Amino acid sequence: MSLKDKLSELRQRGLADIKQSSDLKDVNQVRVQLLGKKGPITEVLRGMRDLDAEERPKVGAFANEIRDDLTNALTQRKEELERAVLNAQLAKETVDVTLPGTPVAKGEPHVIQQIVDQIEDLFLGMGYQVLSGPEVEEDKYNFEMMNLPKNHPARDMQDTFYITKEILMRTQTSPMQARTLEKHDFSQGPLKMISPGVVYRRDTDDPTHSHQFHQVEGLVIDKHITMADLKGTLQVLAHELFGDKFDVRLRPSYFPFTEPSVEADITCFNCGGKGCKVCKNTGWIEVLGAGMVHPNVLKMAGVDPDVYGGFAFGVGPDRFAMLKYGVDDIRNFYLNDVRFLTQFTKKG
Amino acid sequence: MKISYNWIKEYLDLNVKPADLAEKIERTSVEVDSVTTPSDGLKKIVVGHVLSMVAHPDSDHLHICQVDVGEDDPLQIVCGAPNVAAGQNVIVALPGSRIADNVKIKKSKMRGVPSAGMICALQEIGFSEDVVPKKYVDGIYVLPADAKPGDAVYDYLGMNDSLIDLDVTPNRGDMLSLYGTLHDLAAIYDKPLKLDRPDVKETGTDIQDQLTVHVDDQLSSQYRMRLVKNVKLAPSPMWLQIRLWNAGLRPINNVVDITNYIMLKYGQPLHAFDYDKFAGEDVYVRTAKAGEKLTTLDENDHDLDETDIVIADEKAPIALAGVMGGLSTSIQDGTTTVAIESAVFEHDHIRKAAQRHNLHTDASQRFERGVNQAGVQEALDAAAQMMTELADGEVQVGTVVGSDNVPDPAVIDITLTHVNAILGTALTMDQVTHILESLGFTVAVSGDKLTVTVAVRRNDIHIPADLLEEIARIYGYDQLPATLPTGRMTMGTLTSKQRLMRATRHSLEGLGLNQAISYALTTEAKAQMFMMKASEPTHLAWPMTVDHAVLRMNVISGLLDDIAYNSARKVKDVALYEQGRVFYREDGNDRPSEEEHIAGAITGTLMPESWNQPAKAVDFYQMKGIVAAYLKDMAVNGDVTYVPNADMPEMHPGRTADILVHGHRIGFLGQIHPLVAKQFKIAATYVFELNLQAIIDMPKQENQYDVISRYPAITRDIAMLVDDDITNDQVVALIERRGGAFLQSVKLFDVYDGVKVPKGKKSLAYTLTYQDKHETLVDDAVTQAFDKVSKRLEDDLGAQIR
């Protein structure tokens, strides 16, 4: 048998062995058998000494070719087997993806905070500042400078927690109007502010009353502010908070610190304006009070009402939250039942 | 005030449905609480004529009546009312009818006797007990003799009218009357208004010879009386009773009803006195004297205050002016001579008197808001005229006038330019003039300027802004354009304080705590718990309850209340934080200062049990981790240290630490004292409270870039036995101080004080990481540094290196 034939046969047999190897250990064994120092190919090559000088390179090239073929086949087989092992391993590692994820601790912002933040962001975008004032106020700022002198009948509208005759828990965030107007330098530009915060009324807590609740006051004072600007601003606010399919209507009202004074209603959520129990069959729900700042308020704060004027509004985030989510008891906001707090998870 | 749609239509030619009218009123003048038609929901309620009546054989109070209801055969109805009698016309709810509260009436048997329907009291068909004439309160109502059996009762009782309940704001006293409302509606609908004017027929003698009034005109700017003799008291005619009860007033007798009717019509409260009960012929309007008493019409006794305005005769007060009359001079059976009072009382006195005596009457409500000062005489005349017509009274000649200060009408200048500049409109002079004139004001135009003379009845209009409101509302708010302010630009940005407060909330939410908002007003005891500095409590002068009487000086106690609320509802795992103010007050100051705080409280576990992990109860170190992570988020500049504090009475003495930043105490954290937990009825709870204002005010680290070393780090572990009282802080400080130039970090990885270490000792183990930023560290350098630090630990802290 010629060397060449021997080599051919070796290839034949080698490839068959490789194919038959069933695990990595087998493959390794086959490799050692075929290509090792004592293997048949080495042996064949050793026999090349006896060949003609002419034959030698041909056989040598052929032997190399066969060794490469076998090496490639071994590598391929090894990869196949490794992949099979890995696949078997992965199959064992399969998890039930429907099992719950490992819990992480996560807290939620209070629903009222969410509404306050939403209002703040809206007005920041329109160039307003956010200001906060003291919760314990002077009668002067809470009432007198808001055009509510002592003995004003409208003081009955808001029963007050007094601390002394002159010191009280603020009943509204409006005192920040007076405090800011006193300080504002109009030569530096118009005053555009909102003032969110906690306010207090002398009420007995029940599903619709809370002695503590929130208010966001808004104020814009400049040379050419109109009631139409107020209407437009309230529309933007209502659309931001409730969505733009809601209509806004203004109604005359009375606040000592604004004239004209209005209350703003929006389309009833519950019935979309058709009339239902929630809106007392009117199709409208009252959401805020507003008006053009009363000249007396400007005057008392040292602002010339013949030059400057503008609008103010006050909204109640508690009431907004109650309307928006159908919360039926205002006390829920202050009792902090975790099952209540964690219901309001939609941000943005 | 409930205003009658039918009554309005007598004066104004309106072609609108009551609901539309109400909507218009709401959009243009005042809020409307409701629109109701009393007959709504009622069915098959008719006039019945009681033909005969016999006593029920098996009852001592039931009667068997045969009632003609306009059908061929009378109905037999068993009735228990004490005042039912043969010959009466009564209200019958037929079988199959519906009465008040949607109750259905069926044929039935009463103690064995068939009864086909029910004879009704007014209350049973929806009348409020407050308006039912006294005579019929405890029995059935008797309809007029001319009522026709079988007719529906509604028209006889005014129940088909629509009643619009106005919620009148404090400035619109004028709307508390038919006439005031008509003036507004005339402007709204742009219709002419024709009001009737009284025509008094005077007879008898001059009132001046019979009555003199002495009035302090500071108390009563107008005080007028007329005298009507020989009145015959009787029930008022049905139309008058209907007007009253539909407005929520109880018909009493013709004289009293007339005064109430005039009040509803003109807005002017009147009072009718029994002239013959006066002591003498002089009447005084003055303040009450010390010790004076008055029994009012409602038979309540009042100790009068020296600022109460009273009407008095020679001897004693006979009325609490503007609020309620006195019982002694009231109109009663036998009254023949009536003194009618029409006056204006100073509103502030009335408001206080009504509050002081808890007597909020229809009269006081109107005087508080101000009546039409140009219509005092007219209302008086109208009442006198009606007393002639309805009670055969003889109106004596003249009016006695005690004070007569009718104010001048307000005259206001305004320009059309100003109107449009403020409202954002483009109204014409004609439009504006027309609106103002339709309200009954007179307008003189000169160029751009309008000079407006306001009707006296509109006591709420004094300045141009008041006129703007009138113009805007009558023009219609719906018609105003909607724009946004233009003009100079302004920046809308949060301040750094506001940003930090938002970041605080986001940080703590990210760390697993839910935001709570608790009450800032609490009990005196809770207000003073967990105090971070000495302060006087701030009390409300007149709290509603002791639960909310004092301003908090800590935030934690509110969170513990919240946890207790959850715990009582079987919610065991609660993790809350609150950002809010505490109120510190120095002795001698009335007003507290307000400090922003941030506090947290966790009970149970932050990480509830799951299928793949057990629940881990909150402990000191978890809370400390939260606080540390939060402070890291806030980037406070300076070392944060935790110092044991065994002295806070509300805290666990061994599990409480003060939190110091750069040596300044900014708060504390730890477990609440078990006795405090017991007091709140809650389980073990860990808390922290920080002075947020201090964190806001502290300098902050700026973010900066630090090159990450390309050279490998080398770590060495060290374990040691130390005495129990050696703290981690001491060990770490020493290692950091003595660790050499290449020490990057020290990390505690084990603490053990179990049975395998000697008593009084504990085992601590740390990983020390070394790195050189500029070249590869050689092992020898690390070994050298490590040996050095080991030695110092042995020498300085008595550590046994293991």
C-alpha cells in the first residue's frame, strides 16, 4: 500500500472516529490517537525518509492537508459538543418568568403633593415664581391687607383659629399676595407668583371639611393685565389638571380682595355636563375662586392701582384631588392610611 | 333665599324655563343652590270633601271618613288626625298615589276597616314642618271651602311654582328680595321693569299725637313708624300664605304675615308691635343698659349686652333691634293697634348681636348686609296699605320719623378706555351705557368718560372696579375673550431651597418611604414630644377639640399617629416620611418661628416577605442606611457622624443616635421608646427627624470628576478582637489615620460577638483597599503599610489581630 493510500485511509478512518465521538473526552482521545506523537500520521510522516526527493514534497503536502482536515473536524466536533453541553445547561436553568419579581422598597409622593407639583410646574413654565409664606400669620396680612378689616362680615365666611387677637393660623394663602406686593420692585418686571401651602379653618372634621387643607394662590400684577388674561390662565390650569375636554365657565362671586370676583366651574367629570348627583344637576363643578385684584389691596401694599393691576386666583388641591379621583372623604388625605397613599402612582 | 318663579313672572315678561332662568342667574348674579318644584314627585293627590265621619269601632283615635274625591262614589278613608271633621276640604292621597319621600299609598285595612287612601298633613306632601301654620302642625291640613273635590291640590297650595334658591354673597344684600332680584333680571334679560308703588289711605288722627320716637342715629340712620288701628287679626289669604311658605316662612296671622311679605318683596325687614302694650307713648332706640333682659318672640330669655341695640319703651326693652321682637309687645289674639317699624340699623351691631344671642334671623341677615336705604318709607307704606286691605286696619295720619339719614347715591367716574383695558374687551360706549342704565343707574357721558350715579339700593358699588364687575357680568363672562398675560418676560424657576425640598422628597421616596401629610395641630402632649430644642408650645385660643389644639414642635408624633391609624386597621408594615413645619416659640413672643423639618418612621418591614426572600424587620441600621443615603443625596459638605444619645425620653436609650454634620447636630434617629410605642398602641418603630432648614442652609459639595485609576488595587483583610466598648468609628478612624498614603477605603465586613469570642470582646473584620493612582503598587509597600496599621490597632485600641 502506498503512503498516499495509507494516508487516505487514515483520513477516512479518522473522520469516522471524530464523527462517532460522543463527548469532549472522546474527542480529546481521538485527537491524541490521530494527531499525537505516537499517532499514525506522525508514523506515516516518519516513513517519508524512504521516499524519493521528488515524491517527498507531494506526500508531505498531502499529509499536511490530511492533518488540517482532521484538526478542523476535531475543532468542529468539539464546538458542537460544547454547544450541546451549554444548551443542556441552559435548559436546566429555565425560570418561571411568571413568578413575581423580587420586591423593592419604593415610596409614593402624597396625592396632594402631586397636584401641587403639577400646578407649580405649569406656572413655572409660564414664568411664575413659587413663594411660600408663614402658616402662622398676622391678622394684618391674612385679613386687613386683603381688604377684610376687623368686623368685615365676610370674616364670618372663614372661621379662624386665633392664637392671640393679632396672630392666627392663616385661613388662606392670600397673605402672600400682600407680603409679596409690599416687597416687589416693579421696575424689575411684573409680579407673577403662585403660593402653595397649608391653610387652617376652624371646622369640625367630617367627610367634606378638614380643619387643615391646602391652597395654591396665584397673583399676576403688571401694567396691562386684563380679565381676559385671567380667564385664559384659568382655562390653561383647568386643562392641565383635568384635560382639555373640560369647559370652564366663570360666575360672579364675592371676595373682598378682588373686584370683579368670579368663581370658576368646570364641566362635571361624572356626567360630562349632562347633569347628575355629583354636580347637583347643573353639569358644572365649582373648582376655584378668582378675580381682578381689588385696588384697596394694591393701595395698602403701596402699589399704585392707577398704574398697576392684575388678577389673583386661589385653588384647592384637596378639592381637585377629591374631584379628580372621586375621593369621598377629605380626611383620607391626612390620616395617611398606606393603602390610600399608595394608590396614586401615575406620575407625569 | 328662595324666590318664586311665578312671582317674578308677575313683574317681568320672561319666556324662559325655571331651570334656564336659574342658570342665567348663576352665570350673571349669584349662586343658585337649587331649583325645586314642590309638586315634583307627587302623584294623585287631590282635594277631598269629608262627607261624614264616624269613630273607628276598635280604636280610640281613628276615624272612618267618607270622602268625596270628585268621583261617583265617595272613598272610605280611615284617618287618625285629631282635627279631621265632616264638612272639611282635605288633602287626599288616592290609592296608587305618591306622597313625600316617594312613599306609595295603597288600599289597606286599618284595624280591620278598609281604607282607600290617606288624608294628608302638609308635612306628608313635602312641606317642612317649619312652614306649616301652627294650627295644622299636629294634624291634617284643611283646604279652603271653595276647593273642588277631585282637583289636584297643587295649585291650591302653590306647589306648581318653581322655587329658585339663591345663595346670596355678602355683598349682594339687594338680592335678598324680590325687587332686588327683579332689577338684576331686568338688566340680564334687557327687559323693562314695572314695579308697583304703594298707595296708603290714611284715616284717624295724626300719629304725632300718639307716638314719639327718640333715636340715636348712630345706631339707626333711619327709623320710621306708622300706626294702624282697629286691625282684625285673621289668617292671611291663601295667596299670601303660599308666598310665605314657598319662601320658607311660616304663615302666622295677617298682620305678621304682611310684615314678612313686605320683607320678601322689598328686602326691608319690618316689625309689628302691639301698640297698646307699650308703656307710654314714647319709643327709644338706644343701646341696652347693664343688666337689662329681654324675652324674644321665640320665648327665649336674653341677657342684653351694652352694645346691643334695643327698641325700648319707658320701662324696658321691647325688641332686640333688627334681630327679633320682644314677646311682651308681640302681635297676639286681641291686638287691635299695630305700630309698624321700618328702619335701618347699623350693620355691625346687628351682626354681633345676632352672633352673641345666636339669633340669625331673616331680619338680621338683611340688616347685616344692608337694606335699600332709599326704600324704607316705601316698604312701610306698602305694609300699612296691606293692613287696610287685609285686616281692615285704619292707618293713622302720617309717619313718625326718629332719624332720616338717607345716603347720597354713589357717583363714580370711569372711562370707556379703562373698562376695555381691564376687561380685555372692545365694548362700545353704547353697550356700556346701556348695561349700566338697565341696572337702574343713571349715566352721563362726556367724551370717553362716563359719570355713573348708582342706585342707592346697590350699597356694594363705590369704586370703578365695582362698576367693572357690573359691566362684565351683565355683558357676560362667557363672552370675554380668553388670553394669557403678555408684557415683560419673567423667569419661572424654583429657588435652591425649593429644589432641595423636592429632591428631599424624591430621595426618600426612592428609599422606600411614602409621603405623609399629617396634622400640624395636635395635642399639647404630642406637640412637645421628640423635641430637638427647647421651645414653648403655641396654643390656639379657641380650639375645636383637644386633639388639634397646639402647634407641633416635632413631626414624628404625627407620623406615629398615622402608624397607629394604620395599625388599628391591621396594616402592619408602614414606612412614611413627612416634610413639614414645626413651630418653635420663645417665651414672651406671641408668634412662633417656623422651621422646615423632615422626618421618617418605619414599623414592621420595608421589604415584605416574598416567595424568594423572608421579611426583614426594620432595625436601627436600616433606618441609618436610609438617613445616610438621603444625606449623601443632599451632598451636605462635611462629615456625617452618629453619636449615641441616651437622654431623649421618647427614644430607646441604647438605640438612638444624634446626627451631626461637621459637628453640628441636625437631628436624630433610632427606635422609639417601648413605652411610647405602647402609648400610641403601635409595634416597634424606628424614626428619624432632621432639621431640613439646616440642611438647606449648609454648604453643599459640588460634583467633580475624579480620574479613575488605571492601576490595580490590592486588598487586605484584617480581623481583630476588641473590647465591647470600642466602636466601629474608633477603629475606622484609626485605620484611616494610620493607613498610609495608598489606603483608598476601609470596609467593615463582619461583626461577631457570639459564643466563639471571649466575654466582653467582639470580633470586627475589615477589608482595606490600597491603590496608587500613578503606578502599580508593589506588594511590599502594601505589606508595610498594613503591618504598621495592625500594630497601631494593637497598641492604641488593644486589638488582638487574628
